[in-house]
Amino acid sequence: MPPHPLFFTHGLGSRLWDVDGHEYIDYVLGWGPLILGSSHPRIVEALRDQAGRGTTFGAGHDWEYEVAEQIVDIIPGVQRVLWSNTGSEAVQVALRLARASTGRQRFLKFSGHYHGWSDAVLLGYRSLGQLPMPESRGQSSRAADDVALVAWNDADEVRKVLTDPTQDIAAVLVEPVLCNSGVIAPEPGFLERLREVCDETSTVLIFDEVITGFRVAYGGAVERFHVQPDLVVLGKAIAGGLPLSAVAGRGDLIDQVTVGVVHAGTLNGNPLVLAAAAATLDELGRPDTYECLERRAATLVNGIAVVFDSAAFSATVHNVGAIVQVTPTSSIGLPTFSTYMGADWKFYNELIVALLRRGIFVMPGGRMYLSTEHSDEDIAATVDAFSGAVEEVVNSCKP
């Protein structure tokens, strides 16, 4: 991250302090998990209490069931929950369940969508074409054989692939909002069409809600868009900063782990992280939590948009729930994946540094996360910092 990696000593609420004592309003939030901000009292209390009783058992415990029951109650249509540690792991479990159920091998994913760093799925993340290109040195070149890559929001191409039996598609794997490459919402009716063609072809529909889960609504994208996938992959916000992920969904799919589908992991669902998850989900379930997040996100979006307009610099600023996206581009309308890839990220990287000097911590790529701990005063201070930072960078670019 520009200008160099930062090292922090502590965080509290919406704030972080680095080793030099500088204070920042935090919109990185650990790259997403800190939806309750840093060091939330409920999470600290839950961790302290559980640590005194045991951090892991290698056997069953009450939290496994109690938090699973919370998720079943929160996310529409969910019947079972499997615990894991990271989003990358949970995605692999979801694909394994889909293959076991359908007897097929390959899966369909979308350009720009990120589903973890494993060889099997790190394909087409930054590819504008239709070939699922590996994204890392050392990645297995054979992984691409298992993937059909389709442009985001192209329902006709999805149907074409899924109705071709030679494609051997077991699952459609999708971020219901393209969060990792521009926070691009599905076009009206797109997710419904995915559900329809998956039903017609007996293909498993997997929502990767590692980012959107518990962030765009209490029930995630399933609740926000009213479309029921077969499996939902959860992570990041689920435990308020602790390493927890899950696969949730249809009972007949997930019950396959009792009849030959291997799901392993030494620390899967350990009591420490599930105690944090219980506290996190309780807090997020308070009245008006998501209305407040949405309101503050909209205020931040409107304020930053005015800043760019005043500086006569082209950018689009928008949000989906508590996820804000700033894209420095002259393209009209909200970004597509191609316009996102072609945006002026050199400008934004310079803006990141200018914002740091003004006490605002943001990540590359234009995405900003809000937590329940960001206040109206934080939003106002952030817009003011953007005003000075944008002016500084725009002036530095002038001949």
C-alpha cells in the first residue's frame, strides 16, 4: 500500500494509531472484518470470557450450534452451517459440495470476481477477456481447465454455457455484488436469471458473500436482493475481526460431509472465534443498525462527489450498503468492470498518500468500508480531508 506499509499499535472504534503516534479514521477495517470497529467492548468481553475457559477443544461445544442457529435465523432459506477459517477455504468446500452433488467438474465464474487466493479460483480476477488466466506466478496452469469465465451481468452468456452439456458445469460461483472490482451491483433481474437457469440445469448457485455478508443487510445479499442461492459463503464481518468463515445453505448439499465429502480443518469453528461471532451478530441485530450504516454511507458518497465536482475532476462515487466506491474515471454512469480497470489509479494512489497525511486510512482500488462506529463527525471530517487531498493531487498534476 502506498507510500509504504504502515504499522499500527492499537485501534478503538473507528480510529487507528500507528507506531509514530498518528491517528487515522479507518476505512480499511482490516480489509473488511471490523464491521463493529476496533476493540468493540462486546467482542473484547466475549474473547476474555471464552479464553479463560478454553481456546480450542478439537471436539464439539455449544458455540458451534448456537451461532449456527443465529445464522439460520438471520439469512433467509439457510438450513445448515459448516464452519471454516477463511473465505478461501470456505469457497473450496462449497465447490466440493457442488461437484459431489452434481457429478460434474467445472464451474462458472465472472470476470473481476475474487473468490480467494487458491489455485482453483484465482482466475480471471483482473482479466478483461474471456480466457480464465492465472493471476499468480507458481499457480497451476491446469486450474484454468475447470473454469468457464463470463462477463459480469451477461445472463445470456451464462445460459449459453449452462445449457451446453459439454461444459460440465457443477456450480455458478458469484459475488452477488462485484465488490472487489468497483462495487458493481447486479443489473435488475440478473440474479433472478441466474437462479432460473441454475434450476433448469440442476446447477448449484453459490453466492460468495465474504464481503457482502452482514454488510449490505443483516441477511446479506440474500436479504437485499431477494434471491435464494443454494450455498452462501460467509467471512470477514461474521466475527468482527476474528478468523472465521462459513458455508451455509441447503441441508441436502451440506449434509454430504457426513457421507464422504471431506471437510477438514484443525481450528474450524473453535470456541474463541465463535464467541466473537455471537457477540458480533447480536450487535448487528440491534434496531436501525443498517439504516444508520446506509445513511452514513450515502452522506459520505454525496460529500466526496461534491468534492470531485468542485475540483473539476471526473470520478464516480457510489455505495451498496456500507460499502463505498470511489472510481477516478471520466466514464458516464456507474463503473463497469472494464471502466474500473481503465480508471486513473495512479491518481488514486497519490490521493491515498494525501489522505494519510490528513488522518484518513483507505485501501487501494477505491473501496471504503464503514463500521457501526463511524460517526457523523467522522464522515464530516473525512469529506473535509478529501477536499484538501483532491485539491492537492489535482494541482500537483497540472503542468
